[in-house]
Amino acid sequence: MARPIEKDGVVFRRNGTKFLWMRYRDKDGIYKRESTLTEDRQEALRKLRLRLDARDQNVLEIVRRGENLSFGQWVDTFMENYSKPPYRTQKTHVANIRAVKHLKAAFAICKLLDISPDDVESYLRKRMRQRALVKTALGYREGRPLKPATVHQELRVLRRILNVAVRKRLIPSNPCSGVEFPVAIRGLFRPHYVTWSEQQHIERHAPAHLRNVVRIITETGLRIYKELMPVTKEQVDLANSVLWIPDSKTPTGVAELPLTAMAVQAFRDQMALAGSSNYLFPSEESATGYQRSLRTVWRLTLRRAKVPYFRIYDLRSTYATRLSAGGVADEWVTQLLRQSDSKVFKKYSQMKLRMQREALEKMNRLANEMAVEVTTAVQGSKNLCTVPAQF
């Protein structure tokens, strides 16, 4: 009769070695011996527990492979299998390529498991002190300091890469979760709320097609490049005031979107501008047949209108803010934005200080229009009194 197994694993000190070792059985009952690479017994026991948990979850080989996997090797795997369409859009893949060039320079030879929050913070500080390289006819020269947004984008890509590694059980946790970002980066992506008067001023200086874009986004909240630019005439049902969105950034974005009267008129005007093209925003220079970018015309329009630059994507935030200001419940705003996570809604809606000031201004204007009462000073009295006007 075989001896019963009393323990799944044990930590012991091997003769002639500095570090503690661990011995445990794999899923086939075969003994495995490994160095814990630590002299601390508590840390060694923790590593043993991780091994046993990985064995019980049938991911032991994956975890062991992750310990020998370098960051550069994992990045190559990520870029090939998790960065390209259809997992990510082509635009996101291009942004990942730019960020990965700097990330690999810093972490390429590091083991995936060895990257710590301190390493990530050191990389962040180093990048914030660097300057952008400008390509000239004579070579590269240093330009202005890197923008916080540039460094933050690299950290977002790093977090995304390591999140996939966590899901694949190659590392136990993402070191980016313990990183403290500089104050300069916090609130970096605060959306700009466009007031109605500012929108009208921009529209007066905008070409006809951009004027229609501004009206459509502020009335529907469409994503500019993923949803609005590829729209065809068949997707717009003016009779029923509905727009069909067959492709979007998220699965919840695929939906029928109701249109306001102002949006219907903007779509009707754009159809007239599009002429015989099937696309609402046709372009002969684009291989897709429709416009792919509005950055230049948007920047020039704001310059003509003498309005400080803000992203055209902030018009989507304006749509969410106006719904909130109109008393629409947050759950409905999330559905109209076609977001799967209600937390994302907070990034778009800016019902805060500026709109509170607008509410105060509106209250004051109403008060100034009340001419049925006048304030008079009573002669010989130290107090002021308000008496009805006599007509």
C-alpha cells in the first residue's frame, strides 16, 4: 500500500545554495523542484502557494513560461496577436507601434515578472524630462519637452500590454496599477463643453460640411471617425428620423439612433452637398471613398472664429452634458452614448462649475426682468424696504 501524501509541497534549504528551494507535485503527481530565488521563508512559502494555485487551475506551464519570458518577447506576441484588427482598430495599432518603440528601449531585456511599479515610475520620470526629436534635412534635433499626453499614451499602451499578460496568467498582477501619475497628467483629458452661443459662432465661420458635422455630433453624440464619416445615405432614414450604425467601436455602439429635428435637417443638407455619392462625406483623394480626417479644417475654423483650440471629439462630450443639463437620467444618457460602462459617462458629462455659473446667470437674468417691484429708500429710516410699484 502506497504511503499517503501528507503535503502538497514543502520549502527546504538545499546544501551549498544561498536561496530556499521548493518541492511540490504537478498535476500528474510528479515531484518538481525549483529555487524560490529568495532567502526569506515567508516569500518562499508565498511562491509555493502560487505554484500550487497555478497547478490546481491547470495553468502551471503558462506561469512557468511567463517567468522566463522577456518583455520584448511578450510585446512581439502582443503586437502580432492582440494589437492588429479586428482586436484593435488600425488607428490604435499605429499608436501602439509608436509607443512600443520607446517601451522596448526601456524594458526589452527585462523579465516580464521583474517589472515593478518603481520601474514604471522611473520610466515615466525619465520620459517627462526628455525632449521631442524633430527630423530635419540635416538630421534630428531636439525640440520642445515631451507633452504629458505623449508620455501618458505610452503608459496606457504599457498597461494594456500587461493587462493581457495578466489575463494569460503570465504575471500575477499589473505593476501599472501601483503607479502614481504626475499631477500634470491628472485631468488631462477633461472635455471642453461648447455653449450654444459658442457653437453658433463656430458654425458661422465653418464651411458647409463642417457646419453639418458640428450639428450632427452635438445632436446625436456620434463618434466622428468610426461612425459619422463612413455613413452612407442608405443608413439615414429621414422619414422616421432614425440612423442605423452597423459598425462601431464597441458592440453596444451598433444600434438604431433616433434623430432630433435639427439632426435630420443637418443630414438633409449634407445629402445635398454629397451629390451623387453614396457617402455623406465623400472624398476622391481617400482610398475608402469618404473623408478620413477633419483636423485641418477644424483647426482653421477655430482660428477664423478666434476660439481657443479644443478637440472636435469634445462635441460628443457636449452632447452628453446637454442631456444631463436637460434632466435626462444618467442611465439614459449612457444608453444614448451607446456606452457599455456607465463609469465612462462621467468622462463625457461636464455638469459642473461652468454650467452652474450658466444656471446662476440665467437666474439673474430672470430676476432682472421682474419690473413689478421697485426698491425705494424710506426717508429718515436706516433700513431699506421693498414696496409694490404703484400704477
